[in-house]
Amino acid sequence: MLNWDDPIAAVKGEAPAGGGAPRTTGEESRDETAAATPVPGSEPAPAPAAAEQAAGAPGERRTDTLEPGSIPTPADLKPVNPDDKRVINGLTDINQLAPFKYPWAWEYFLNANKNHWTPLDINMNQDVHDYHHKLTVEERHVYENVLSYLTTSDILAMRNIGLAVMEKMSAPELQIYQARQVYEESLHTWTYQHCIESIGLDQGEIYNRYRVVPEINHKIRIANRRLDSVLRPDIDLRDPDELQNFVMAYLFFAAVFEGTWFYNGFSPIFALQRRGLMKGTAEQLQYIMRDEVLHASFGLRVVKQIIKEEHITLDPKAVREMWDEAEAAEAGYARFLLPDPILGYSAEQHIEQFRFIANRRARKLDLEEPFPGAENALPWLDEQANLRKEKNFFETRVTEYQTGGALSWD
């Protein structure tokens, strides 16, 4: 076992046979150099006898024998003990990855890399034909507004993780997965842009809908209000009020924004896919959905860990208000998206599925279900995240992501 107090023990040479000057080792040469050459601004080097006395007991760390050009290390610096790590407010070295305290975070990172893809992997030619020649006016309305909401939401998610959450983590294994998450959110935005360009939609009009369509804007404003307060880099998470606010903001982001709004938000496109329409876009969203399942699951686990480590009790009233506000916003969005049902999909199904998924997210945190009795209105939705991607599903082209197909996504 390495001796962290004296990892490179001094080796003393012996005089060669026949007398003469003793052979010196590199360590002894450094001692002599350090003794003969005082550091500018320091006390004069002690005499050899004094230096020997200052060295202390054998095995004690020496701080006066550094190699030229090396950086002095505080004598009390100790190796990182993984038990000292914390999700936030940790005092260990943020630059030292292992030993892990949260090996599950590293597993999230490894699994995320198994779902690697780009939007250029998927052929969009049939979608162009479907949009211009097969979709009804109502179905085009659904398709365009889903893309409009998702483009804005993923940019917001990217900013939140990169600017509000990641910098506050004090264990690097958490930050590494979140760095991957930031990349994935930008990849998702590229995917929506690729769909918009492929179909030939008016980009200025699509991207501005979140500003001018009240039902889309309402969801974005809720997210901004809840997340903006933790975008500040000067937050003191040792302050109980700031800590409670941070946890509630992260809870909203993981459980509502990504865990239900995103997860449920892909379902209108999957409803078209199930009828053989817009299959390229739906395949793009299936890859995105796999990412988002991991994002939400990771966020919920981090929140749960913070609650445990920081001994936090969530305010039941605040949690209830969060769910009620999210449900009302989702209901308004669903009724705007689907004023009348399209074949196989309705606003009421969308809203009920939101409630069902919200209950699932709450159970992950050992919280009370916000919508008891909610039913699984779209039992095929989970299939979209679980389909093996090495096979040709719904007659889309084969994409050979064998490693991604082997994952467990729950």
C-alpha cells in the first residue's frame, strides 16, 4: 500500500569500496540542492545538522526537498476519501473522478454513450411526402406545434443543466454525465432543426410560436420562472432557503419538465407513426426519448440523494402546487394541440397519460402520487423507448445501433 505521507522514501547511498566520496542518490542530491539554494523570500537554509533535525521521524513527509520547478504541496493534504464526497456542498477534490462514491452516475454516462446517433442517420424523404400529400390540416397543426414546443424546450434544458445544475455538483462522476446531457440536448435541437429543414417549414414562424402561442408560451414561462432562480452562480447552497429552492427547481426539471412534459410530448408524433405517417421524424424522437428517459431518471436520483444527504424535508404544499400547475399547463397545451381528436389520439388521452406518468415519477422519489387512479391511456408509449433499434420497426430503415438495443431503459 502506498504511503501517502512519504510516497517516495529517501534512499541513502553507501560509500564505494576503497573510500572516496560517497555515491549520492537523486534524493540526496535534491536535499543538498535545497540546503544550498534558499528559496527567494524564505528563511536561510538550515545547516546540515539543523536540516536533519527538522526532517523529523523517519517516514515523515518532507516539504523542504522539492524538486526544482515543482509546486509545493500543503503538508496536511490527504488523498480523497470517497466517503467524504457529496452531491453538493462537498469538500473533496472536484477534479478527482475515482474512487467513486456514486458509481451509478458513471453507469449513466456509459449507458448514454451506447445510444449514440445523429439525425443524419435517418432518411426523411418519406416524411416530406407524407407532410405535403398525406397529412390533414389538423395533423399538420399537431406536427408543427410539437416541433415548435420541443425546439425551445431542449435549448432551455441545455442551459439549465449547463449553467444552473452542473456547476453546483461537487462529485465529478455526476458532472461527467451532465456534460453528456448538455451535448444530448444540443443534439436534440439539431434533430428538430433537421426535421424542420427537411420538411421545408418556415423556420422563423416555427421558432417564434413559443412566443406568440399562449399555450406553448405558458409552459415555457413556468419553466423559466422555476429555473431562472437557480441559474445564478452565487447561490449559497448551505443556506437552508436557497437549498430548498434549488431542490424544488431540480425536482421540477427532472420530474415535470423532462420526466412528464418531454416524455408525454413525443406521443402525438408516435400516434402518427403508428398509422404509417411521419416515420422518419418518429424514429428521430425515439432516440431522443431514450436520452430523456435517462435524463429524468438521473435527475430524480440526484434529487433523492440530495434530500438524503442534506436532511431535507420537501414542503408538501409546494410539491402539490408544482403538480397542479404542471397539469393545468399540459391540459391547455393538449387542447390547443388537439381541439378535435385525430385518428387514434385525443387531448383527453394526452392529459390522462400526463397524470399517469406524473404518478410514476412521484413514486421514484417516495412521494405521494399526485393523481391517484390515473390510467395508462397510451400503453404503447413506453414501447417507443424499449424497441430494439437493430431491427426495422414500423418499416423504418434499419439502423445498426446494436449496443443501444441491448440497454435496459427503465
